[in-house]
Amino acid sequence: MKKMLTLVLALCLVLSMAIVPNASAEKITNYVDYQTQANEVEYWCIQHSQGAVDLNVLCNCIDGLLTNDNHGNLISCVAKEWSCNEDGTVWTFNLRDNVKWVDYEGEEMADCVAEDFLWGLEFVLNYAKNEAANTSMPIEMIKGAGEYYEYTKALAESDNQAALDLDLEKFKEMVGIEAVDDYTVVYTLSGPYSYFPTVATYSCLSPISGALLEEIGADGYRNVTYDTLWYNGPYYVSEFVDRSYKIFTANPLYYNDEDELFETVKVQMVESADQAFLLYEAGEIDRVTLNQANLTAIYNNADDKFHDYLVESRPTKYSYQFHFNYNRLNEDGSEDTAWNTTIANENFRKAWYYGVDMTEWLARTNFINPLSCENYAYTNVGVSTLSDGRDYVDLVLDEIGLSNGTGTYARYDAEKAAGYIEAAKEELTAAGVELPVTAHYWIVSGNQTALDSAEVLKKCIEDQLGDLVNLEIDTYVSSLAQEVRNPHLQSFVINGWGADFGDPVNFLGQETYGDDNAYYAQYYSNANLATDENLIAAYKEFTDLVNEAKAIIDLDARYAAFAKAEACMIDHCLIIPAYVNVGWELTKLNPYSTIYCAYGMMTYRYVNYDTNSDGYTTAEVEELKAAYMGN
């Protein structure tokens, strides 16, 4: 299959020599994007959100200290320059003096000044205001941040209102951040963190206008909406209709004249990929990711009007995994003892790991080259690089004895799986579990694409593990978090994580046992509620290895230690890597002009896009890719 793709692309490159872009094509001034309704905004409070559904929107609205360019390099944002002392423990950010806060109508509200970054961090670390969202990074790195978090947590437990009413006085006493003047912010760290500037692209260090907090209060800001939010970024959201559309309007007071903005960006919310394709076909949106059916139809028909416009997408920054729920509840709130006993069994998880060939399911994303989506590590490629140029993920693959790009789905091993299946059967039967156990997998109601993918997943799993598990496809109405995840109804979810900054701890720290700040362990796997002693022991072994790695300053040694921790997690199958997203699309934007980074939240920032109103051909994008890779 890869050889076939290579030949197709080689032919496209030859043909490109004769291709001249349509002279009538124009740049797009009012760009129209789309998202599925299942990916609608849940929180407008950037400090509280930890989900891509929110941050993909808010990265256009709230500017922090730094951002990235289309090669992933750190560049200035509100901070025009930054530096550190000799040992990397004190970082100084010098801010622009022309950054303004505006409301949802573009009216000026206040200057954005250094103290706004203090208000932002205080909100993040104040348990009463923000619970534990986005606290892991500042707690680990910034001097006094952990102590202030614990102080506010204790205060909230005795007097929640007093914690909500805290201003900056106690915060300044305890936390290593200082507004030297209106345009200088200094962070004092608990150790030499060379990657700290990569954190400055993320929401945990985002500012809040002190004037806005004074106007609406901490509770009001936690529950802020698009029309009460203040904006200092390239766009403000001028219209928003839940699960219908949102409109970004270029900020008339935006500080950076070098950035090229659209006049407006409309994000149309759609029910499914099929609906998105129809909108693209009608010229109503400017890009579309193709599902298997649409891609197949276009690819196999040389006369299709889109045949020469097929573009293989760049990999996203997200690594997707099977996240098992170790504390599943039934809809009446009672414990699902059969599932919880089964998923706590390591032989069952290893049968799943080795016994499921995912190739057919990966083809749902990329039928032309499904193995470009293969994923065997938890951390995504590009997050961290060793001094010799190797990627951190290569260390992980060495530890687990696998590698990407083998030409087959490398993890599948029927002989190994058979042994684990028999061992799991024996142990689970002895524990009183009636096999096959039912695994509940939830998709949004009415989404045919999601249903088709779920049916293929069901086939992949049951073809090999049918004696152990039966996959039941359930549906929710609109919110996976509210309807499924919070009441613990899922047996597993397939979900992705993208690094918030450039270090493996940002992936692995989401899975540690006994940590309020570990996002997936806390909200998806419910690991802290598990009762099986062997499962808990495996989690503690992994967690100890993560904590040991976190203490290492030398980067090569640090990455080697993290690779051992990640291999431990994978060996125990606490999670199972699923895929990386490399699909095919039709697009009127140059994918190599957009921000691209393996960490942070800037990927959906609508700045400096090159566009072509007629759409880009396969050959044109290959030329753009070659030019990009040569830079």
C-alpha cells in the first residue's frame, strides 16, 4: 500500500511541473471552518479548560506570553522578548506596551499589563476558584505554587468564600512571580527548567484582566460566556449559537501588525463528516477532512472533480489511546462488578494489547495508507528531542521492542494473545465473572460516521477477543463529559492528548496514581477509585518511575528515565496506544502555512494562513511540503 501511495505522489510531482495555479484564484478574506457538534465549546474560561474543544477556540481570543510559528518555533506574543539567568531558575518576560483588552463587540476595555498575568496564575492555583485544573505545570515548576494551591485548598475547605475573595496579597508573598512594572513579568522557578518558555504558550500562564475580575468576580469568570469575556488576542467572538456556529471577528486593536488576519472566521458546527463534505462541495466551508466513504469514492474515480485535490493531512499533535475505566458504574449508580473485575485483570488487558489488529479500523481514518496512523507509544512524536537529534519516542519504542513504520500492524501477535486469553479466562472465571463481559463504548447519537467506525472497532475487537468481551455501542445526546464520563458509564474511551509544553511529563503526568492533577487518571480511568491490589501496584510502580524521572535535570538522562516509565505503563497495559490522526482532506488553505507544533494549544490559531479560493491540488501541496521541509 505504501509503495502504491509513493507511486501516486511521484506521478503527481511529475505532473506538477506542468501545473500553473489558476490565475483567477484569490486569497480568502472571510474564512469558513467547521467542527462537529460533539466538539462544541464547554468552557470559555481559558484557565479552567483542559480540553481541545475549548482551547482550539480560545487560542484565537486570549494571548499569552509566547506562541509558535508554522515550524513550531517559539515566537513572541504579548511578550516581545524573554531571557533567563545563568542557571535557568529565573525567567524574565518583557511585554509589549500596546496590548488591549476588548469586549465581544471590539470595544476597548483596559490595557493588558503585567499584573494581569499574576491574576491569571492566582486564579489557576486557587482551589476555590479553579479546583485543580491546569495546576500540574505551575506546581511542578514555579516556586511556591504548590504551597499556595494547598493553602487555598485548606482555606476553601473551612471557608470557601474567603478563598474566593483572595486578592494578590497572599499570592505575591508565596508564589515566585513578580510584576516588576507594568510591562515586565518575572518567574522564579523551583529548579532549572530549560523548557519553561514552552509552558508560556499554554493556558496555565494566560492572563486575566484584573478589571474584569473586579467587575464579574471569580465565580463569574469561572462561568464566563463569549459575551462577558474580554479578549486580547487576534480575534474576538462576535456571535455564538451553541452547536450551530461561532464567528471570530478580527480585533481592531490587535497589537501585532505583522500577523495577517482574516476579516472574519466562521466555524460552522456540523453533525457529521458527511454533512461537512456536502458543505465543502457546495462551497460553504473552506476545508474538509474526508471520511472513509468520501475518500474512497474520490480516490477510485479519476474523473471525480476532487480527485486531483486529495491532500494527506499533516499529523496532528495528538496521540490517541484506549483509556479504560477502572470504576465503571451502571446507570442506577451501582458498581459494574463484572467489568471492573475484568479490566483490573492484567492478562485481559494484555490480550487486548496483543490480540487486536487495528488496521481495518485505522483505515476508517486513512484507507490509502492506514499504517501512517499507527501508534505504539503514549507520547506523541515531536514533543522532545535528545541531544543527538533522536526523538524521545524512539527511546520508548526501543524499551517496548516495537517501531513505527514496519509495513504491518506490528503490535498484533496472535500467539502471545492466545496465551493471555486463556490465562484471563481461567482467572476471571475463578473470580466469578460470566464471560464474555460487556464493554460499553459510547458515541454521539445520530452521527453515522461515528457509528460506522464503532461497528468496525467492534468487529476488530470481537474477532479476536469474542470469548472474553462483547462490545456494546451506546449513544449519548450531546456531552460525553456530562452524560457519560462524569457518571462513570463508559468501559473505555478512545481519546487523545497533546502536550501542553515540550517535555514528556506533560503526557505521563496525566496518568499518575494518587494525584489530583493527573487529568486522565482523575477523570477517565478513575484509577484512584480502583480496588484491585495488583492494578494499584502497577499504577504505583509507574508513578514512582515518573516521579524519579521528574527529578532529573540533565535532559538526555531525563528522557531515558521517562521512557522507562512510559514502557512500564504500556507493559502493564494501563492504557493502550490507539492511533495518530493522519487523514486526507480537501482544502483551500496551505497546510504548511498554519501553526504546527507538537505541544501547546496554538494549532487552530487563525493567523498568517495562505489560502487559495479554488482549493489546492495534490501536486501543489507536495510542492509546498517540499519547500517547507527544505527550510
